[in-house]
Amino acid sequence: MATAILDLEISKLPPEITVEERYSKALVLIRLHGKPIAQAQIPVVGGRIEGAQLRESLMNAAGDNLWKNWLYDALEWDERGAVETIPIATVAVCTRDRPEDLQRCLDALMLLPDDGQEYLVIDNCPATDATRELVKNNYPQVRYVREDDLAGESAARNRALREAKHEFVAFTDDDAVPDRDWLRSLLRNFRDPRVMCVTGLLMPLELETEAQEWFELYSPYGKGFDRQVFDGAHCNPLIIAPVGVSGSMALRKSLIDCIGLFDEALGVGTPAKCGSDSEQFVRILRAGYRIVYEPRALSWHRHRRTWEEMRNLLKCYGIGVYAYWTRMFVFNREFSVPLLAWGWLWYKQIPELIASWRKQPGSVPSDLLMAQLQGCISGPMAYFTSRQQLQKIKREQ
């Protein structure tokens, strides 16, 4: 059965929650005075969650994080520093032939507080004019840019960085729905001049299918509810899984001069499938800059709904990880990459496969694990293929 998604303020809980009877459980985002502090999964019986059970479950799930944030609020202390003027930013959405998702995303962006931000839609090698017509007819505040020179997520993001009128550029995926305080929460972290990138918390928009349930269980985009600062001087810059994802991300435009643009041989829409954000995060940390993970920058992501879509997505993730590792090993001379690959295989992938074959409770379905492993095997050649195609296109232009 499906899981209801609830967004609740723990200081103002209702006496009872009612949801549709088709839901057997609820995933609750817990807020304290608007700030996301934890999540909890609660059983639903007959479409109802009784108030006392709700409060107890949420208090237990929030744990020490509730009292820590309550104390911060009481002391009016903010780890990001004193409140200053929020900088003006460009908000960019890179998309390709997904007008339904894009409309949901743009509707959410139009609800953001008006701080003078610019809105950009980068339409990457579209097959139809549906995206252009959607923007033209419904969103006069949004500037539409068509990018036909090169297919791929990285090419679209690079075009957004070049087109942006402001120093700070916030990116959201077209299948995400940013929270009202999303942009301000990202931008407040750039008070430190060493911060080159800020990522945010991504929660599931819906958990209506088995595929969405398994994706959120096995490969969630959210990285917890504690703000974290990553500095290449104090952590391994190649281990970027805790850093966050580019579906909710802001960058300084001056990144172009400091470390360069996204690698256009990586990312969605290329043979390498993904990995462009991971490779960019590594370069940021290796160059001595910082990345902040900010859970207050909340966005809601629509996971793939069918099993085939999810299996293909996990395969693409395997391709992307090994593609960007190939780039780091061959062209950046990061000779510790084989150790990372071996560690992932020996300590995670093989144990998960064994557990699945033994049908241990809670084990991941083997077809998902095999799809990811198949992607890993294909990743190195996918990067070389993508790089060759890119070089050929550049020569012909």
C-alpha cells in the first residue's frame, strides 16, 4: 500500500490526522518553527492517526534534534552567522520535454518571496515546442533559453551559468517542488567567501508506488537534518555522497573562473548518464573551497513511478559513478579511485546481493542491485564514448 506524505509543525500538532484509507502508513516531515528537523514513519489505521500517538512518535523520531533546535531558537543563535541582506540570485531550471513536471516546479517557484531573483528555463535540445509554449503563455517572469548546441545536463547548466545575470545561481530539477524558503535558505550560507556551493534537502513528493517506496528506502536524496560544512582540507574530497545532490543546489557564478564549468561529457543526456554534479563537487573540494549541506533548503522530489524506470535509474547511477571515477583516475590522476571502487563492491554491493539472494528480511530486490552493478561495469567505456562524441561535436561546430 502507498505511503502518505505529511508536513507537520511539531509545536502545533492537530488532535487527529486523517488521510485516504488506501494509505497504510505516513512519512512525516517534522518541523520546528518552520525548520525541518527530522522525519518519522507512522502506521495509519482506517485512514486516521490519533493525536497522542502522533505526538509521541514525532517526539521520539526528533529526539535530541528537537531540543537542540528549541535551544537555538530560544537563544536566537544561528550557525550560519548573523542575518545579513540576502543576495539576489538567478534561479535556473534545466529541462527537456517534461512540461508536466516543469509546470509543477514553476508553480512552486512563483510562490517564493520576491527578493528580485531572476528565473531561467534552459530547454535542452527539445523535441517539441511544448516547453516554450508553457513558459510563454503562463510565466511572464521567466526567461526562456533554448540550448540546441549540445545535449546533456552539463551543457544546460553551463548555459545557465553563462546566461545568469547574478553572481549566485540556484538550480532545481524540473521534477522537484521547492519549498517557499528554499532559495533564501540556500543563499544565507554564502556569507563565508570560501563557500562555493550549497546543497539542500530533498524529500519525496509522493510515495504512491512500490518503485517509489524502494527508491526512498535504498537511495534517498535527503542527507539528514543537520547542517554540514565540507572542506577538502579536512575530508576526502573524493567521498562526496554526504554532500547532497544537484537537484537542489546553488553555486557562485565565479566558479567558472575558479575551477571551470561542468564536464559536458558527464550528466543526464550523455552516454555517461549522470555524475556531472559529483565530479564538480570533487573539483570544488580539491581546489580548497567549501560545500555546505543545508537541510533548511527544502525541496520535494517526484521519484520515478514504475519499476522499470527505477531499475533503469539505478543502472544510470552505476554508469555515472564509474564514469566520473574514470575521469578522475585517467585525467586527474586520482590513483585512490580503484580503492573506492573496491570498497563499494566488497563492503556494500556484494553483501547486498548475498542478502537478496538469501531473501533476508528487508533486503533489496536483486534485479535492482544487478542493474546497478551492470551500470558500474559499463561506466568506464561510457565515459570514453561520451568524451569522444563531445570532441567530435566541438570540432564540427
